[in-house]
Amino acid sequence: MRRKIAPYLLILPGGLWLVIFLVVPLVFMASVSTQEGDVVNGFVQTFHLANFTDALVEYKTQFLRSAGYGLAGTLLTIALAYPVAYWIAFKGGARKSTYLLLVLLPFFVSFVLRTVSWKFLLADDGILLQPLKDLGLVPAGFHVLQTTVAVVGGLTYNYLPFMILPIYVALERVDPRVVEASYDLYSTARDSFTKIVLPLSLPGVFAGVLMTFVPMTSDYVNASILGGPSNTMIGNIIQTEYLVNNDYPAGAALSFTLMAAMLIGIFVYAKALGTENVLEAAAR
Amino acid sequence: MTNTPRDLAFLRGLTQSRGRTGSPITRRDALRVAGLSAAALGLAACGVQGKKVAAPQASAAAGYWADKKKTGTLRFANWPLYIDKEGKKYPTLEKFTKDTGIKVTYQEAIQDNSTWFGKIQPQLSAGQDIGYDLMVMTNGIQLGRAIALGYLVQLDHSKLPNFAANAGARYKNPTFDPNNTYTVPWQSGLTGIAYNPKYIDGDVTSIKELWNPKYKGKVGMLLDSQEIANFGMFLLGIDPDKSVQADWEKAGVKLQEQRDAGIVRKYYENDYVDALVRGDIWICMAWSGDIYQQVAEGQDLKFVVPDEGGNIWTDNMCIPKTAQNPVDALAMMDFVYQPEVAATLAKYITYITPVPATQALVKAEADKASGDEKKSLELMASSPLIYPSEADMAKLRSYKTLTSAEEKVFEGIFQPITQG
């Protein structure tokens, strides 16, 4: 008898965890998202689906902007992370673990603090821009803070390690003998990379994209610290709805819409990249 | 027990579901049950939260206080840098402990009214202790909500003789809390214009300077809807106290123009001070105490209450209804209204103290002091930022008190401007 219930007992801790901290809040949020009312008079369940359409119509711009920033940030992190991961995996030699530690080092400082320190670096008359202005390389009114560049830059910087690590892991698994074999077969270095190393490392890129695009799109810290009036992201709106307006239904509807949009996006992306193979390889 | 195929299928159940043939419970079933129970929980949770309370009644207050006793401890939640501090000690709190025997746990737990309210609201609505007996909230939307929801204790004014004797007339009986039923002021402050004379020629006196295209991209505005709404109305010569929806819309148009013209660099929270000091912005909406502190530290900044008007707000002490030590909290409320205590606080905090008698105390102290100390005390006693003149006072307005319905309209007008 014990053997029969063993598998169920094994799933119990993890299952309960999922139910209590994921499923229940999600159901609760789904319920809130169709309620009407305000915090003083109370919220009543009326299955008011218009919360969703209202949210979409009113904050279309911020939704699209967030997706755009997430996409731009993700592409930038790939461009920056791939060479770094490649170098560590293939040229890192005995110091690999040191380099990986260096990649992770920024995590020892609070996320917010790192973002705030960008404000000092990029101040209008700060240590970076003032010399450029003195040299006449940029006009006197030039500024980086409170622009799209600053927000996307901040996102890229903050999420870079999440892209480096999975790509590194994928590249690390590439057997050097496979590459040697390609040379034996008269492959050029370029072909060897595009036809052997790159395809083998794609699962890492895929995992990296999941780990960066999703949090980047829903991020609100970078936009509120580095952004200006025209850089508001959907995360900022959700925060305002919850904390400032205490309009929980609107906030819940926005969160659900964001989640649904991202899930669909990720599934389309997984399909386009040949789904199963990539997912399996990423999970290996 | 014989191993029939049926048993095998059951054994396999969780790990290798293979359809339902013969198996009493499959993985799918288990998950489905879990899902259903969660859904049931969720539906049960529908349509709760929030209950408006009736108008305050004196008998309710008497009933509340009848069985409350002094416990000798107090948990105090306040904003950062909002009490005198020497190293790791708080002299005022130590004096309080010496005088009353009440030990204080003091936390700088409040950064922002909305986040604070968001944090305590679920606990208060469930009737749970929030971990504090005394907290400080600004007059505005969140304090209004806390009062409307019955989250605050009605004060026993018979235990607040110092407040009755020493609080300035203009700090008593505010519109947001008639008769100080639920709150007494901790400190007040002004919202005006701060600017950096290094970049701005001449004296700024008008609110129009915030709309001056000369300062394109160098103007900072505040993120709070109530703050910018009043400034938009001042620009148009509208008195916020008497404003109606049409006025808010007109103010919204002006603020939107200011934004669309690229004049506004950013809608700031407390971070405007750094931006102003660094030169990212040259002129901005600002809170008096912040600028006073910067000037005291040697920064060359100016603060003015514009001719058209400025905002005055009050941070208020209040007792959450789930407080464990309400009598001790009440003792603290009264303690800080002793003029000497209020003067100590005012010297450190540099916002506006609700105890006018402190001005004479600071002056007297300045006469006795010498050197830098004397200078800074004299500066303080004569500062219009700490003791605003009657002329300034006449120009100052509170945030408009809004009903829930008005609030939605109001935020609907101003939030899209700050969060486009």
C-alpha cells in the first residue's frame, strides 16, 4: 500500500507549493479582474469583462512600448552576451569559474542601487557627458537620462547575466572534438561556427530569451528611475493601479493581459524555433 | 496482495499516466481536483474587502478607550529622516522614555503614502495587528481612505492637553479631519518652486516659469496627481479649494501642453533633489524642507512660494485600529506638543512645525549661541520655509478633498499626463 501512495506523497510538497503560491493567487486574481467597485465601498463580483477591454484600449501604447523595450533589450543582451559566453566557454581555460563569478558579481549589489548609480554616471553634467560636452562632441542640451536609450540600456545591463549564463552552459556542452572534426572535413572557421557551434548553442539562447524578455517586458524599476514621461512601461501602470489607485480589478486585468500576451508570444516563438527539440534540449 | 494489471496501472498513476483504462485515479484527475478546489477557493473569495463606516460618534471613542491601559511599549512607524538623531540614538525618544517610562521601537517604515497604505490595507481590513501603534500619513487620498474605512482610532482629546494648548490655530480642525477626530499633525510642509541660480537668471516669482520654453527639458514636476493638479490650477488662477471637474480638465490641458512641448524632464518622486543638485534639472516643483536641508548643507538653491499659489500639506500622526498600545501612542502624540520637544524636532526636521511657540525658543537659543551655531539658528528662526509669513500662508492651498467617485475622475485626468 505504501508503495502505491509514494508517488503522490513525493509530489505533495511541490504540488502544495504550486497550488498555494501560484494557482490560488492566480484564481484569486482572475476573480478580482472581473469585479467592479472601489476600495472604500468594496469590490463586487459582476463578471465585468470590460475591465480587460478597457485596460487594453487605455494602455495600448504602454503595452506596445513595453514589448518593444523588451525586444530591443533582449536583442542587445544576445549581441553582448554571446561573445562573452563564447569567450569564457572556449578561451576561458583554467580561469572559467573566476570569469563566471565576475559575471555574477553585480548581483551582490542591490538591483535598485545599481540602477540608481547609472543616474550619477549619466548625469547631464556628470563624469561621462561633461567631458563630451567640453570637447564639443555632443550639443550642450544633450542628455541620456529620461530617454528610451537610458531605459533600454538599463534593462540590458540589469539582465545581461541571465543571458550569458544559459548560453555559456550550452556552449560548454559543445564537444570540441565535433569542431575539430569539422575542420578535418575542410570546413572554414565561419562554417564551423554557423553550422555546428551556433545550432548547438541555440537552446541556451532560447532559455536566455525566456529569462530576459519576460522580466524585461514587465519591469518597472528601470523606467521609473532612468525613464522620462514618455518611457512609462506597463509595469509602472500596474504598480500605479495597485498601489496608488487601489484599483485592484484594473491592475489584475492588466496583469492577466500581460501574462496572456507573453505566453502567446513565447509559444509562437517556441513554435518558430522548432519547439520540442529546443525545449527538450534546454531542459536537458 | 496479487498484482493485477489494475494495480500496476495505479502504481504507475502519477508518474506515467497512460489514459484512464482501469485506473481509479490518474495524474490528470489529481490535478483536476486540485484545480477545482482552487477555483472554489477563488470564487469564495469573490466580492469582499472594503466597508465604509458611518460618521464618527463620540460614544464610539469613549467605548474604545474605556478598557485600554498603558503597556509601557510603543511601536512607531515614521518616514526617513523625520526625527532628531545623534549617531544611532534618538534624543527625543529617549527623553520620552525617561519622562513616561514608555519604551519606543522606532522604524523608518514609511517611504510613500500609497505603498504604505497598500501594505497595511489587507491587514487592517482583516483586523490584524500591523506591527505599529502610531504612524504618520500625509493628508490626501490614502489618509482619506483610511478614515473612510474605519481603520483609524478616534482620539481621546482629554489626554492631549499639550496639543490643545500649543498647536497653532491653523493646524487644528483641518478640512480633511474635522475636530482632529483621528489625527494630529506631526509636521507640515510647502510645495513651491526650487531652482538653481547657476542656470536661472534673476528671481523666479511666477509659476509660469515652470512653463517657460527657455527651460525645455530642464523642468521637473512632481508625480503626485494632487500636487500637479493644484499647480495647473494656480497657473490658470483657479482656487483648488473651489475647483470642479471643468477646472481640473482645464488644468490637465495646461499640464499636457507643458509635457508635449518637451519642457518637463520627468515627473519625480523624492528623487528630484538629486536631479536638481546634479544639474539635470534647473527648476522644479519642490518640498520646502528638502531644499532647506540642501541650503543648510551649502548648496546654492532657492525656494519660493510662487505668486499664484503653492501647496501646503500636513503629515499626521494616527493610531491604527488594531494598535496593541494605543494609550502609549496617545502619550507620544501629546509629548511632541511640548514646545521644547517641538523645537528640538523642528531644528532637525526643518519642515514646518505645528507649534508656533518654538520660534521664540529657537530665537532665544540663537541669542545664547555663538559662531556657526548662532548663524544656523538665526537662519532657522527667521526662515519663511519653517515659519511661513502670513502673506505666504494666504497663497497656500491644501490638496482638494475628493470623494471616491471624484477621485476616479481626478486620477483619470492627471495620471495619463504623468504616466503617458
